[in-house]
Amino acid sequence: MLKAAVDPDLCQGHARCWAICPEVFSLDDEGKSYVPVADVPPELEQQAREAATNCPERAITVTPP
């Protein structure tokens, strides 16, 4: 199972990750992304990778466990 994380210092709140994969990424009160549960279910791995690729700041990491 993949692990997803968002670097809060890099995130600028574009919310592309949330638009692509809201099952993995959430938005805080300031509109910045975070991952409530780091484990990405197998059926969402491709979407999580796509979200990471689409982050303009490269604030998202998706890594093997």
C-alpha cells in the first residue's frame, strides 16, 4: 500500500490534488491540502500518483510503504 503526504510548507492551496483524488486528500480551513490517512487504498493509487504529478509546487509525495 502506498503512503501519501503533503508538505505544508510547500502547499499553496491550489487544491488540484483534492479535485483529482478527494478520497485521499482533504483541505484545511485555509484551503491547503493534507492527508488525513497516509495509507492509500490500492484502488486509489493511480489517482494519488496523478494528484502528486499535478501539484505545481511538488508538495505531495507518494511512496511505497
